Amino acid sequence: MKKILAITNQKGGVGKTTTSVNLAASLAATRQRVLLIDLDPQGNATMGSGIDKRTVVRSIYHVLLGEANMSQARVHSASGKFDVVPANRELAGAEIELVDVEHRERCLKDALATVEAEYDYILIDCPPSLNLLTVNALCAAQAVLIPMQCEYYALEGLSDLVQTVKKVREHMNPELEIEGLLRTMYDPRSTLSQQVSAQLQQHFGDKVYRTVIPRNVRLAEAPSHGVPVLELDKASKGAKAYLALAGEMLNRAAAIQ
Ligand code: ATP
Ligand code: MG
């Protein structure tokens, strides 16, 4: 079973953070022990889990620089029922500060090794770029989960990401696989969505999750309340979609074992 997943796409605003927070909460709702790592200086996954990024004392930044360990930095999200290693704008400095560190692409992997056994799933919310932070996520992860919108340029961006995954596999992390592609903010009535969807399935086959995440206003509202959508409105289409995604992932994992 692949349990350390980097939720990544260098394209911005495709639903990485929404997926990280709501998948974490949905997996937790099915009694999985979940750790969410916020690896984006925007700190959106932190805020969306109900943790105020402005008052965080120890964050993933301190962990990467070796100034704190994972158990010191993690906090519990009461609304999501999972643990979070928070991030805030300090993390933007990490790339420069890690320049002289040996094996700087492996800081996250090494830090995770100390807590890995305590969790069934570890999700890493990546920033919208292919920088050192993302490379740390790709080195630490066993697989990538790629949220994407079915738009005209989506496939182009995807091929860059697939190339990056290949390079990381060759040079740094031979284990790394593509766990799945998740269609987000999906509008089944749009012809373009259907076309891009068909092309995705042609290229990636059953790596494309059957579950699609519809555009749903409750998903967009939940972060302003600092809660996953499951807590805000469990009957909403968004909540049901992320529960279905968690179910699909668990079924896939069970089928492999
Ligand atoms: P970034 O690249 O900046 O980190 P991201 O890929 O993490 O962005 P999100 O922050 O999850 O993307 O989503 C971008 C915006 O779209 C947010 O305002 C979010 O609330 C909204 N959004 C995400 N998914 C949905 C959805 N299924 N329905 C409606 N709104 C959504
Ligand atoms: Mg994000």
C-alpha cells in the first residue's frame, strides 16, 4: 500500500489544498490515522484545517532546517480529526537556507521516518511550482496524487509533471509512482471537460480516479470557517465526493493486497 502521497501539480489553483484537507478528513472519518504536511508557504492547508498559521510556533520550516522534529511541530486538527504539520510564510525562506545543506532534497524524507509508523496515510500538500520544496515532497513520497482541472492547457502541464516524476524516479526515489489523477471542479455538462477527460483516460487508463470532484460552493466556503467540508455540510456534493474518493483509494489498496 502506498501511504505517503504528494498532492502535487505545478499549476496553481487546481484544487491541491482542497483535496489535501478534505481527503485527510475523509480518510480520518473512515478511521484511518492521517498526517497532513503543509509544504506551501501560503499555509492554506494549515488554515483550512483550523490552525492559525500566524500563531504557529514550530512549523514544517523548522523541521526541514533541523530546528524541530516532527513530533514537536505537529498539531491536531480537531475539526478534521487528523494531525497537521503547519506552514506559514517563513517556509518561503527554506529554499535559500537549505542551499548549503547536504542532501537538501531529502530533509522531509528523513524527518518523516521518525513518525511514519504512527499513520496509515501521510498527505503532503505541495506548492504550485517545481521547486526544492516540491522535490522534497517527491523524494519523501511513495506516490503522487495529481488534482487537475479538465481545461485546454491541463494536459500540457501534466506532461511536464510526468517528466519531473520520471527524473526523480531515476535520480532520487526509484519507488515513486503515480497514484492517481483526480478531476477537480468538474462540470459534466462542459464538452471541453468531456474531451479532456477522454484524453486523460486514453493516456493514463485506470490511474484516473473514477470519482470526480464537482464544482461545489461548500468546498470553497469551508476554508473560511477553518473546517473540512465534512464538518461544514456533510450532505453537500463536495463532502460526498471526497468521501467517495477516500473509499475508492481504500478499495484500490485492498485490491492490491
Ligand atoms: P495553489 O496552487 O494556490 O496552492 P491549489 O491547487 O491548492 O492552489 P485550492 O486552493 O485547493 O487549489 O483551490 C483553488 C480555489 O478553488 C480555492 O478558492 C478553492 O476554495 C476553490 N476550489 C477548489 N476546489 C473546488 C471545488 N471542487 N468547487 C469549488 N471551488 C473549489
Ligand atoms: Mg494550495
